[in-house]
Amino acid sequence: MVSAPTNLPAGNCPTLGLVHPTAEEKLAQFKANGVEWRGALSLETYLRREEVLANQNQTKNGGITYWALVDTAAEKRVVLCGCETYRKKALVARNGKVEETISHGIGSVFCPPAMRGNRYAQRMMQEVGKALRTWQTGDKESLFSVLYSDIGKSFYSRLGWEPFNSAHISVPARTAKELPTDGLPTTRPLYEKDLAELCRIDEAIIRKTLESRSSNSKIAVALVPDINTIQWHHAREDFVGNELHGKSPEIKGAIVGTEEGKRIWTIWTRMWYNNDPTASENNTLHILRLVIEEQGELSLESQGAHNPTNGSNSTPKHAAAVAALLLMAQEEARKWNMAELEAWNPSPAMVFAAQMLDPDAEVVNRDKESIASLKWNLPHEHPVADSIDWIGNEKYGWC
């Protein structure tokens, strides 16, 4: 437990500043936040998980950066608040072209209980926002950063990270009883060895989609779902699976079709939220990414539509294929002690498919947890969510 020093400075104190914590300070911060975030893992195991995740291809060699707010004038340095940022490959379509940019995702914002009530988190985020404009970007400024708020929409919005569409649809894990599959296409599982090539194709599709939007009045942005990003999620899944169940999941997604250019696939990850490793409640298989390879379909089916209903009684194109993919996901959720599967910002095909499997499934617009939020670093006149399309606003971008 971190005890509060006497005479804590106010959050607007001019001597407060950002630093990179020492190994000792970082460990103390992990021990403090682990009390709240470790779930079914022991604290010691949680610390090992964070070390493993910090050494993935996505995070090693500067891919993850740790930040701490301290009083730079204090005789003895004390961490008042901390967070970490993840370097992310991103694309921006504007002014008739597609630009590559370095973005950053902000995670693990944590103020030790003894330090709370002094507006340190607010001050730290103001400083982090400024620092990320040029952090690891070479001779360019970063165009945007993202975070996923678990404290509602207002706090981070006041600091510049404006809330975007944050909806999901979920269906229960598949029961042992067989469900009708007449008319659904054949599905085959995806394994780790399959993913690198599919991620390469997915990135090319996203680039083409952004190119088609580059002359629009609205800017379009996307975090790239490359193999390093996907493998980071699976490293987390594998670690927890091994710790709780003595094995890691082999099936990482599912695919329909064999002809290149006409396939549909989804990649998922399992997250154990319940503090009881034998219980399934709240454990969730998350759809990281849905890809419809057919040219021109990305913007309609796999970016996460703002309006998840299609406004008619017709069946959305590809709904049967998506339902087949969800059936395999349901079975994987059941096998791994998940209560449900969940897809973020579902397209019309995803909504229709989910309701084929569970007629009671409804789109939920989140207002408290996992609020996708984006800070645009250039001057703008209108609310960011009204002037920017976030393509692929799905679970893979979460950190």
C-alpha cells in the first residue's frame, strides 16, 4: 500500500511533471493497480503477465512506454499517478491521400488511493496528451491518440479524448444442445499459423477503403490490425488460459470460403473477468475483428457501422456466413468457460447473424465502460466524432 506523503501538491502545481518511472516505481504502481485489475490471477501472476505482455513484438523495443506524474521539486520523488501508452500503426485519409502515422493508445491510468482527490489524473492526462504529439514520431507530429474509458464519457472528453460509437451485441455461449445449421456455409477454424497472411490482406483492404474516402469532406482514420496487434491480444489470452486451465487456446478464429477475394473471417480472443476461475459469469469471448474480403464490402460490413440496423426487413448480405462464424465462436466460448461472446460496433450482418442465434440479442450502446475515445491533435472546428470516421472501431484496437 502506498502511503500519502504529507503536504501533497495541488493538481495545478507548476512543478508537477511527467517522468518515466524507475523499475522500482513501476513495480510499486503495478502492485497497487493489480489489487483492482488482476481478476482471478494472484498478484504475483498478474505481475508476470504484465512482464510477458511488455515483451511482445507489439510492445518491445519501445512499443510500450510507462509514464508517471511526480512533483519534480520534491526532495523525495513520489509517483502521484501513472499510465502506459502503446505505439500503434495507423492510417489517416484526408486531402486526397492516405497517410501513415504513429498513433498511441493509452491504458492503465491509475492513481493510488492515497493520492486521489487532488486532480492528478487530470493533470497527468493533460501532460500525456501534449507529450504524445511528438513521442516516437520522428520529424512528424502524431495526428491522433486513443483510449478506452471505463469511467464514462465526460472525464476524458473534457481533456480532449472525445467519445465515439461504443456499441456491442452479445450472445450466450453455445449450450451443448445442437442448434439448427441448415443453409449455413461451412466454417473452418483459424490457428496462429494462419493469421499473419490474413492480417496482411486485411491491412491492404483497409488501405483501399481509406483511399476511396480520401477525397471526402470527413477525415477517416484507422488503427491497423496487423499481426503484432493480434498477437499481443493472444499472448494475454494464452498466459491467462495456461494459468487458470493449464493450457492455451489453439483456435484463434474462423473462416468461411476458400477463394481469395471472397472469404469472410473473424479473429477472436478470450478474456476471463471473473475472480473465481471456476465460474463463467462475465467471462467473454471478444470478436477482435470481422473481415469481409469482397471488394467494397469493408465499409458496410466490417468497420463497425454507426447505425447497426439496416432499416429494412431484408437479410443483410453475408449474414449467413457471419452466423456460421459466430456458431463456432459460441462453441469455443462454451469450451473455455465463457458466459458469452461479444462483437463491438456491429454491422448489419453481425446484428442479423447474432439474432439468428439468439432472437433476444440486442445492440447495447455503452455509456460507462470501454468507451472508444479519440483525441485529434490538429485544430478543428467541430466535434471530432462528427468530422472523423473511425474505420475498424473494433476490439482489436483496445489496450
